[in-house]
Amino acid sequence: MKSIGDRIKQSRLALGLSQADAAKKLNISTPAFCKIETGQTDLNISRLLQISKTFKVPVVQLIDSQSVGETLCRIERT
């Protein structure tokens, strides 16, 4: 099963963007964007919406029901 990071990477590559290009469009550092793609950092809703808008893909294409379920479980535990 693909992770959100995998889907973001797939969307980035479909646009022909490097990680550096994508980071620049999102106004973040390249290492920060790399951490998003590799799942080393959690995404907040605003960043996810920004990525969706920048890459011109629906948010639902970047997430799946299991990801949403895992996120809700983390929120409930805090």
C-alpha cells in the first residue's frame, strides 16, 4: 500500500518536478520536502492542502482511508 509520501512523490514526478523545485513552490527547504515524501515528518492539514493545490491533485488522491484512520487514532490518543 502506498503511503501519503509515495503519492506526493508520484504527483511531483508526474509534473516533472525535482524535490528542490517542489520545495521551492511550497516555500520550504528541500530537506523538509524530502522528509515529507519519506514519511519522516507528519503533515498537517494546511500543508497537505498546499501540496494538493500546488500539484493540482485532489487531497483524496494523496490520502487513503487507512491513512485517515491512523491519523484519527493519533489525534484521539493526544
